[in-house]
Amino acid sequence: MKNIIITGTSRGIGYKMVQCFVEAGHKVLALSRNLEPVEKLKLQNCTSMSCDISKENDIAIVTEYIKNEWEQVDVIIHNSGFLINAPFSEIKMSDFKKSYEVNVFGVAALTQAVLPFMNNDGHVVNISSMGGIQGSVKFPGLSAYSSSKGALITLTELLAEEYKESGPSFNVLALGAVQTEMLEEAFPGYEAPLTADEMAQYIMDFALNGAKFYNGKILQVSSSTP
């Protein structure tokens, strides 16, 4: 039984991952601004906590929980994401800022808070996007989202280098299109080749076993151009 932290658990891939990990026999701390969806599942070995990773006070509460209830974290999966699809000439700078607060700064802050509780065999898994891969196909309207996901990729590489002697391992999964509520909101009518259930299972397997084989690596998880 391992202690797993997952962010962005109110819907989509994060919501499905919570169920996958619990069913596999692990303890889960599910973090999301909306804790009700996971709470309604009434899962054993799962704690749902309201948390906005862009707020210091919320992260402090998470730290206290770990200190009092777990003492150790084995895996953290940074799945939270903010996506806005808008032409660059029209996008509000507040939305641009929020993209980075959630997709980059919040990841950095929560990681910094959790690292003291992780051993050298721990695994930090950052969920990025194919849009953040240099040289990949880019799509109009995603200037804030894709650029922030690119920054997350570079952050992952830097942390892997900085902690390569002491651990934990840091890796990033650059996902292609997955059929989620967020995708439908950004691209109404688009049909993705993978379901949230399928991707959740893949991420779980990688989070539990990937640190044995990878550190500081970018894995492109996409069967299609997006």
C-alpha cells in the first residue's frame, strides 16, 4: 500500500485515477477545489480535500495532513490543469496568469511542500500536454495553455537534475487528446481517441513503476496528432 497524492480530482482523468489507485489497494489524498465528486464515491482509504494549489494557505493544510496522518508520500501526480481556448489578441492577461498559476506555479509550490515527506524511491509525475512539446503540432487559441505546459516540462527536467542524487524521481507525461470534460469545453464536438478511464489506468501504472526506468524524461502519450 502506497500513499498517493493526486491533484485535479473533481472530474476527468484525475477523478478516474482516484478510483484506480484505491481499487489497487493504495491510500489516496485527492486534491481539488471541488471535493464533492470524490466524496460521493465514499471510497475507503481515500481522503478528499478542498485545495487550490495556487494558494499558500491551502497547501499548508495539505502539509499538515501529511505530517499528522501519513508522514510519508510515495507518489504525487500533478494532474490539475487550466485550459482556455481563445485567440491571443483576445485572451485576458488574467487568464494567461491563471494558466501559469495552476499549470506551473501551483505545481512548484505543492512539490516544494511535499518533498520533505518523500524518500529517494518516490515519484513525482507531472501531467503536461503534447502542445508543450517543442516541435509538436500547435493549435491556435492555446497560447496560454500550451506555453505553460511547456514550462512544466522544463521544470520537470530541472528538478530531476537537482534531485538525481537524493531522489525522488521526476518525470512528465505529455498527453495527447483524451475525452474529458475539459477537452469538450475547449473543443466542442471533438472526439478523442482515448477515454479518461484508459488514460487513468496508464498513468497509474507509470506512476507506480516508471521511477525504476525513468528520471527527468518526457514521455509523449499520444496516438494522434493532438
